Amino acid sequence: MGSLTRRDFLNGVALGVGGALLSPRDALGLSLDAATDDPSSYPPALTGMRGSHDGSFEVAHALRDGSFWTTAGLPTDTGERYDLVVVGAGISGLAAAWYFSKAAGSSARILVLDNHDDFGGHARRNEFQVGGRTVIGYGGTFAIDSPAPYSATASALLTELGIDVTRWGRMVERGLYAGLGMSASVFFDRETFGADRLVRAPAAILEQGTPAPATGQADPLAVFLADAPLSDSARRDVGRLVKAPADYLPGLDDAQRKARLARMSYADFLVKIAGCDSGLLPLFQARPHSLYGLGIDAVSALDAWGLGLPGFAGMQLEPTAGPGMGLDARPGPRSPFLHFPDGNATIARLLVRRLIPHAVPGRTADDVVLSRVDYGRLDEPGPVRVRLNSTVVRARHTSKSTEVEVDYVRAGRLERTRAGSCVLACWSGVIPYLCPELSRAQREALAYATKVPIVQTTALLRRWTSFHALGVSQAHCPGSFHTSVGLDLPVRVGRYQPSRRPEEPIIVQMMRTPCRPGLPAREQHRAGRVELLTMTFDTFEQNVRDQLTRMLGAGGFDAARDVRALTVNRWPHGYAYQYNSLWDPFWLNGGPLPCVAARRPFGRIAIANADAAAYAYTDAAIDQAYRAVGEVLTRA
Ligand SMILES: Cc1cc2nc3c(=O)[nH]c(=O)nc-3n(C[C@H](O)[C@H](O)[C@H](O)COP(=O)(O)OP(=O)(O)OC[C@H]3O[C@@H](n4cnc5c(N)ncnc54)[C@H](O)[C@@H]3O)c2cc1C
């Protein structure tokens, strides 16, 4: 395993599973040796439908639908008065609390409210106990990694939290899977390709570039294409795109080529410009899913070039950004990569340790990985409190205008608290419903920040012998329910050790990004969100079972025996929406950005969250928190 980035998800890096899904936690009793002492008070150990779990969104949806206030009644005044109330306990909200507490002094009183039963927002931890050991996975944010370098602000926060971003090479067990003869594959499914087939994939198919085969070895691309259930013409065209792409836009200079490519989808480029057989489209359709939540019908050819998809080598494009390129696709230096077993939930836990030290035992970024957070202490009286299961329904200035009152629903009760300032670190799309004072223009700008739906499924496997037998550590599955499946990255940190032998338990991570090819991007996201809110856990379970059995059955995989637990992290409101040259004209033409108009502070209320930057990365969440806290401090 070489250096890995979140972009490598594009290349099929995830984890694979299979199994008899247990889920609602009671059903798991048999399979988990000792899940947790008291799972109801330890959310990372809960299985079944997680992410935006039942109970976290109903109040907000009633607010959206206009039915909330008709039955809400009057709020109960908690009598509490804070210096700052933060809405949203994601990394942005927690960072905002930390910046404020540093600036205002350790006695500043801060309340952080979140609608979920866990903190961290998308940075979610999934934790399992099996055979006397703790196995940790991520339910959302995968890694410290960004298409651009972290800002000085975001880098300084990581340093302050004790995170050394240069240590990745010392944490990862490089070569573990390759040493066992395992590598990346493509799983072709019969519904899309006419046959279920797992085919070892060469770098030329799943990664950028066209590595030459070692002397004397069969050309891996030729082997792949021979096994792939594609038509002869589709095979021929894949080979041509990878090995001998022509200059498909002759007579244009670099800028003109990029301007053309920015205005057509990659699917159109392949068929209409490169003259490929449309039978190859299903092979590439899901390649941008993990970054864009969209397929190649809705991602520009220019972005496809930036992401390293095949077909552009003959055009000799300069490695500089073109007009309206997606932030993920731009060439240039990027941040260092670092993945903790629970992804960036480690950052959230380290922030909570700073804010409420007694709730998170330990001292270092290493020991926090196995530290058990005491959720019962998060909302104890003290300078900083984190109140979970609390959906904010209104934030507005009182008649004094030096004070903000914040109403929220907790356990079915409408409560009110007051603060000198408020940072809304929740999703931009929610804010118009919370803040009646906002101008119409700002509400519209906020509403533009539609979210990208995404599912990160975590399955605990009893062992990974079937992966080993088939020589696969991860698979890109372009037509399947989950489009990526992969064994957990083998990282060791502190006392945490990865699974090293195929006979040991392991986590398999799977990703699904529901979308509707053919529709405009934002409509695809909307349709995917509806799917996620209506699909039951049983349906997820059946699909996981089915997909893994078909992929791995030949290696001895037995779902009933091998899967010990399943957690479906459902994020109908997932990635921040990033602008796209095919769908956002202002992005292509350099017009004003909705996120800039959306994040304007008003009175003593400021707006944070990654949405405020239209950039779905942790550094954006931190940078926006820093800006928002600066704004409330200057107005306090
Ligand atoms: C599956 C997935 C994988 C990702 N992987 C990566 C990655 O590898 N690297 C990376 O840098 N970024 C990744 N991201 C992007 C991630 O969103 C950001 O990194 C960052 O964590 C966003 O933090 P945030 O605090 O801005 O937003 P969020 O994490 O969304 O936190 C906002 C919180 O506000 C809460 N909230 C909303 N409305 C209300 C309300 N009315 N009342 C109370 N609370 C409310 C939300 O429920 C949420 O808990 C990923 C995102 C997803 C969904």
C-alpha cells in the first residue's frame, strides 16, 4: 500500500465485507463477545442504522415542513445564560468552542448543542468489541487530507491537539496486504455487466497513469480486459483510452481545450469526443462517486482529467487548473494524509478533551484512540457543556439585541437558553428555518448549500480469509449497491493494533453514494436523500449480504458465519456541496459565490461549518469556525 489519499477512494480504496448482519444491537448479542458495558450511553458502540440516526432529524423536518410551531407550545426557560452557544457539535462547532474559550478565557461559559446522540458530526466513530479486543472503524470522515494544503490556522489547531501529520508512514503497515498477494479489483455485477466477476485491476484502470508491465510479465491491462465482462468494442476502447489516447481536440490551445472540457460531462467526452463505444460507460460511471456523490454523467471532462481518469494523455494538457474545475480535481500541492482508525473522529475527541478534560481520559493523540469517552459528563455543570440529542429550532436576538435566545428540542421538550453570542456551525440549509431575522437574499444563498448524500457502512468480520483466498484487499464495484468495498487500513497508533492475519477479525468499510444519473446534480442529491430516508436497515443489510456473497463466495465467504456486526452510517446531509462547472454557471464564469453571501454574520450570530466554504473537508470546517468566532468576538 503506497501513500493514500481520500482521492484514492476514487480508485477503489475502501474495505470489503459480507455477512450476516446483526444490527439492532440486541440481535448482535450472540456475535459480539462483549459489545460495551452500557451501549446506550456509549454511542460509538451502537450498531444498526447510525449516522443521521432515527430521532435526530424529525424535529428539523417538521420545522422545514412548517408543522413544528403549530404544536410546539412555549419553551421552558432553562435559566441558563452562556457567553456563547454553538449550534452543531461537528468539528466546526467544537473548534469554534475551543477558539472562543481560548480568546475569552477559560471561565467563558459555552454550550454546544447537537441533534445527534454523538458528537463529531460527520467525523463519527464506530467501535466494536470482539474476542476481547477493540476494533475501531470510521462512520464518516475518513482522513486528514485535502486537495489543497491546510491553512496556517487549521494546521496550528492540529499541532495544538498533538497531531503530527508527518507520522503516517510510521503508522501504516505498508505492504501488509500486498505481502499476502492481495490487491485492488473491480467487481462486475450481473445486473450491469451480465455476469458477476471479480477481476484484479491494474493501476491503469483504478489509478492515474499507465505503468509499463515488468519485463517478461503479461500486461496487466490486457489480462484485466480479457477477464472483464465487456463487449469486444468496449474492451478495445478501454485499451485505446489507456494505452494510446489521441489528441481528441486538435487545433485548440490549452486554455481552449480546458474551456471545452469544462462544459461537457466525462461521459459525453468518452462517447462524443473520444468516439468510444458506450458499452464502456458502466465501467467508469461510479468512479467520481466517492468525491462528488455523482457519476460521470454529471462531472465535467476537465475534472475527470484532473482526477486522473483515462483518455487525456494525448492532449498534453498543462498541469494547471482550468475554468470552473472542481476543488477536488485541481492540480497542485495538497495537505499531508493521516488516517486514524476512527478517521477524523480522533480530532473531535481531542477537541472535546480540551473543552471538557474530565470527559475524555488521557493526554495524547495516541491514547485518545482507545480512550473511552464518558458521555455522561459532557453536559455536567462547568465552563463548557456539550448537549446532545438537542435540535435547535430557533436562534434570534432578544429585544435587548445584546443577547441571543436559542430554542431547542430535547427529549420532546422545547427549551430556551440565552447567550451573548451564537455560532451556527450547523448545516447552512437549516439556518433559514432557524433564523427568522435573516434577509431573503441570505436565506436563498444559505439554501443553495444542498448536501451530498452518502453512506459509509462498517461491517465487523470474523475473519478475512475469503479476501485473502481471492487476492483482493479492496474492490471498486461500479454497478453494485455499495460502489466500494475494502479491508480496513492497517494502522497502529498507541496501543491500538490492526488485524494482521486473515484469521483475525477485521472491519470492512463500504461506501454508497445514492444518485440518479441523468438528472441535474442537485436533483440527483435530492433524490439520493429521499432514498436514504426511506430505505430500511433491513434493505441495507440484505444488499450488503448479497453483494459480499457474490463478490467473495468463491473465496469461502459465508455471510451468516463471517459478519459479526453491521453499522450503516447514513448521511442524507453528507458532504458540503462543492461547485461544479456543469451545473453552477457562476463557478464557471467567476461570478459571486453563494457561500460568501450565505455566511455573512448578523448581529451577534455568526455562521461556521464546512458549508460556509462550499468545501467538504475538515480544514474548511476549522477555518470557518475561526472566522466565525472572530466575527462574534468583534461584535461582543
Ligand atoms: C461520509 C463522509 C466522509 C467524509 N470524509 C472526509 C475526509 O476524509 N476528509 C475530510 O477532510 N472531510 C471529509 N468529509 C467532510 C466532513 O464533512 C468535514 O470534514 C467536516 O467534518 C465537516 O464538519 P462540520 O462541523 O462543518 O459539519 P458536520 O460534521 O456536518 O457537523 C454539523 C453538525 O451540526 C448538526 N446540526 C445540524 N442542524 C442542527 C440543528 N438544527 N440543531 C443542532 N445541531 C444541528 C449536524 O447534525 C452535525 O452534527 C466527509 C464527510 C462525509 C459525510
